[in-house]
Amino acid sequence: MAVHQSDVLIIGSGPAGLTAAVYSARANLNVIVLEGIQPGGQLTTTTEVENFPGFSNGIMGPALMDEMRQQAERFGARLMVRHVDKVELTEQPLRIYADDDVFETRSLIIASGASARLLGLETEKTLMGYGVSTCATCDGAFFRGKAVAVVGGGDSAMEEATFLTKFASKVYVIHRRDTLRASKIMQDKAFANDKIEFVWDSSPEEVLGDREQTGVTGVRVANLKTGEKKDIAVDGVFIAIGHIPNTSIFKGQVEMDEAGYILTRDGTRTNLPGVFAAGDVQDNRYRQAITAAGSGCMAAIDAERHLEGIADVHSE
Ligand code: NAP
């Protein structure tokens, strides 16, 4: 079991984690980034990012994350692909256990992001990867000329539905209410697309098909107002009903709200000294790449000040 030491350990490698890494490493601190199981975070599952300032013609999500990674490494941050199993954050040095390694650090920035929320259906689980997906960008091209369904009524669902019309012959949007949560501009785009058909007030009860032979063949939906059930024939079902923060390993140590988002105060501080949080793991309101990057910068500055404070105490 190898023991690694750092001034700043960052869990997560999305825009929050990598921006924190750029700032901390550039401040001459010893920085390790544990990249997690999805290096680059959620942006690696998107296509074009048009609203990240500085790219007037847009940039592909994976390319943007590659740039951030290289920028962090240029200043000496060490990026390691590790899955964190356990943390001990109540005394110094903070200890993070990941795979077979132990990481001892003087400060920690939690930037572990959020993951796709699922409906909780048994058949959604068994057919995941066999027609059920949480990422249209990753899997959309498999559905050329086919019918698919998108579940959800937010910006993600509208974005995925619109994107899927590039490949699919038909896209059903299944939403549990009769009005959308999505922003007006995204709604308008979806409403104007004649390949998209809305299935209102409805919720999937079962994904139809089987894993070995057919993959997904349809989705059984129930109308929540009338109770009426119907089967819609589709080859793919994309779940776009929001995200849940990746915070389970911090439970009982780091304070969170009832949904599991880490509570920050006075900038990016958590309830524990030397522990900071940035990005989607502590933000269920804005959830943008640029706000995540901004809070990663804040966390790096907060961690640096915290470390300077400790150094001051020691030198007294
Ligand atoms: P969201 O805004 O939380 O929307 C989730 C949608 O899923 C809602 O319509 C919700 O229904 C539905 N839903 C939630 N749980 C459900 C369940 N168990 N069964 C059925 N339906 C369920 O999530 P999001 O769309 O992922 O967006 C998250 C944030 O990212 C938002 O702030 C959004 O603006 C932003 N975003 C922006 C862009 C963009 O601007 N390009 C793209 C994607 C996301 P109800 O409406 O009934 O609650």
C-alpha cells in the first residue's frame, strides 16, 4: 500500500476539480487530483459547449476537459485515476483511501460532481447499456433511423431530445407533468422540431425488451391523471431526470443538505477545517461548467489561505 502526501488533494476532475488544480499547482503547492471513474467529469459526455466564455465558436466537451487537464499538469499537478473508498477527515493529516493507496493531505477539495438520477425501475437497470442510456451524446449514434424516448422535462431532456433528432426517426419526450421545467429557449427549440412528440402527464412503468435477444423494444407508460397505460415502441430510452451528488463516502463527516449536496459557507468551506467543496457536489442551482470552474478557483484560493494559516500558527 503506497502512501502519497500532498498539500492539496482534489477529488474529481471536472471543471471544478481541474480549475482548483490549475490554481493550487500554480501557487506552488503539491497537488494531487484523484480523477475518479469518469475522468473529465460530465462534460466528457457532452458534444459542443457553446457557453463557456473564451470559445467564440464553441468547443467540444471532451476537448475542453483535455485542455484543462493539460493546463493543470503544466503547473505540476499529479493526476491519478483512483476510486475513493473511504475518507478520514476529522483530524490532520486528512486521510483518503483509494484503491490500494493512502493519500495524506493537509487540505482537501471535494469536487466529485453529480451522477445521473435514475427512475428506479428494475427493467431500467437490467437494460442499461442495452438500449437504456443516460447519455445521448455517448449513445445517440446507435439509434440512426430508429425511434427513441427521452424521460424528463428539464433542460437536459430538451437538449438530449433535440440532439437525438440528428439520428433518430422519432423522439418521444415522456414527462410527468403537462408543462416543462426547461428554459424557454430550449422548450421552443424542442417544440419547433417535428421529430419530437411529447407524452404529457406520464411516467414510465417498465422498459420493455430483453437483454440477450432484442435489447429495448419499447416503454410502458402510465398516464398519471387518467391511470391509462400504453406501450410505445422504441429502441432506446434516455433517462434525463436530473442528477444526484456523489457524496456518499463523505456522509457522517461532511455536512450536507437533505438531497446530499455538501453545505458550504464563507466561500467554499465545509464544516471541517481544511476541507472545501466546489462544483456540482455543492451546487444544485446553477450546475454550469463555468460556475463549477469558478467555484474550483475559489476553493483553491480558500485552501491556499487555510494552509498559510496553519504555517503561521506553526511559525509562532
Ligand atoms: P432538472 O432541471 O432538475 O430537471 C429534471 C426533470 O426530470 C424535471 O422535468 C423533473 O420533473 C423530471 N424528473 C425528476 N425526477 C423524476 C422522476 N423520478 N420521474 C420522472 N421525472 C422526473 O435537471 P436537468 O434537466 O438535468 O438540468 C439540471 C440543471 O442543468 C438545470 O439548472 C438546467 O438549467 C441546467 N442545464 C442547462 C443546459 C443548457 O443550458 N444547455 C443543459 C442541460 C442542463 P418536474 O419538472 O416535474 O420536477
